[in-house]
Amino acid sequence: MLKREKEETLPSGAGESGKPAKAEPAPQEAKPAAAEVNTEPLLSYIILSDLHVSIYDPNTIKHLKEALDDITHFESKVEAVIITGDITEYGIESDYKEFEKIIKGYKLPPVYVNMGNHDYYHVWIDKDGGFNKDTFPNGKTDAQSRDRFMKFFGLQKPFTDAKLGNYQFLMMSQETYSQEKPEVGEGAWYSDEQMNWLKTKIGENKDGKPVFVMIHQPLPPAGKDGGTHQLIRAKQFRETLKAHPNVFVFCGHRHQDFQNGVPHYEKETFHLFHNSSVGRVLNRQYENASKEKAQGLYVQVYQDKVTIRGREFPKKAWLKEADWTIPLTKV
């Protein structure tokens, strides 16, 4: 915003004595005012992960309802809900129907999703409805799980992008599981197509605005590719993000309690955040010891920063152990 300083008016004609009036100072050149920073959030959204919705575990249903009840009565704006994988426990039709039944009971903002490893678990379910490793893949295919996910959410591919406000969101999904590629285990395998898509989409962000990349499995240590329970093509993933400032990556999968002392934020060339879980919050021994907990993240984007806060949904309370403010790099 430009401001012009008040200009002095030069007198015309002579003074009362008949002598020319004394010249007034020349008008000063207008100068732009210092740029003002908008202190209001430009975008606010919730990230949920690892819902594990199943009719065989009523606690997962209870926790999702608690989260949605909190979100729909939130103290501040929620413009989108992002779910980063493991929406279902087994990826079976009854899981999706239960999820649909629950969310239809709430007036929600737009919901965006990606796939987790559990959304492929249909291959472990035998003809009697039991979890059966001995008869894997039980006449099922990974393609059926992908198709079920895409059909339910109206997607053409497991991965997708969205514009929320003026910000880019990239929802990455593992594209295969143990029936097609036994070597991936519980890891996230991304195809050449998806990796090229990531590079193209990231490259579209020329103005340095934050970009939000959603994955499910976490990254392995820097310099390595991942294995089971990790993002497999991690070196290429990191290299793709390297040249771009203000990239925020959010993952799930670990279920780690925000209050158990495990780090949930890592600074690389991008910002990596590990979410907790709605369905089952785990302690450091990966036990669901606090069955009453259901946690997630609330993200607010400002002109000069991004804030990320952990939420305990059943208590409708913020978690002081999960509270970050990340200044944005000026471009």
C-alpha cells in the first residue's frame, strides 16, 4: 500500500507589501510506506491420520466421531480436512461404508485423502471374513483395493492435488502393496508417474508460497532409500523438494502420542511433521495404552509464517508438546 506525505502548497502572487512572497519549501517526493504484514490467517485446516475405521473396533468409530464433533464446533475457522492414510482398518467395503455413515452425520468443509498401507489390507481377509496370513492373498488383488479407494473418493488416480486458497496441496499415495510387490512390505512405493507428477507440481510453485505435501509412511534417515514402514524412493523424493523453499511435508503411520517425547518435527530442506493418530494413539513401545486419546494437527497459514498445533480431540484441548511456528523463507 502506498501513502503520499502531505504536500505544502506554494503561494501564488505577492504578499501585502507588494514584494514577492517568501518561497515555501518544495514539495517532497512521495515515498512508499513500509509493507504491512497481514496478521490474520490466510488458510486454516485440520490434518487427521490413521483413523483405522472398522466395525470390529468400536473405539475407532468413537474417536472419529469425537474428532469430527470437535472440528465442527471449533473455536476458529476450519476450511478443509486432510486425511493422510489408513482411513480404514482393512480396506474392505464395510469399513468404507462405516466411514461414510459417520462423516455424513457432520457438516464438514472439503475433505482430501490419500492411501495408507491398511487401505490395502483386503488381501489378508479370507472367505470367512477372518485375518488370514496363511491363505494370502485370499483371492484378492492390490488393484481391487486401489479401485475401491478411488471409486469411493471419486479419484482417477490414488494421488491427487488441490488448491486451497492460493496454496498447493499434493496428496501422495502408495500405489502397490504386498500382493503385487512383496518386497515393499508395509512401505510406500511411488511409481515413476507419481514421482514425475510430484516434480512437475512442485515446479509450478514459482512465487515461494508454502506447498503442503501429504504422505503416509515417514521418511528414512537422510541419504537412504526406505524399506518397510517407510517411503521407499526417499532419495529421489528429497532431491525433488530440495530446490524449493517453504515446503511442508506431513506424514502419519507411526501413531506416536504427541506427549510421549518422540520428536514430531524434523527440519531438512523442507519441514517434516509426524502426525499422531485418531484411531489409536501409541506410546513409545507402540502400545495403545491410552485408549481414550485421539489426536491430530491444526495448521494455519499466515503471510509470513505457518503455525502447527497438536489437538486432543476428546478433550477439545491443545497440546503444549506439539506447538510450532515456522517462519517462511522470503523469496
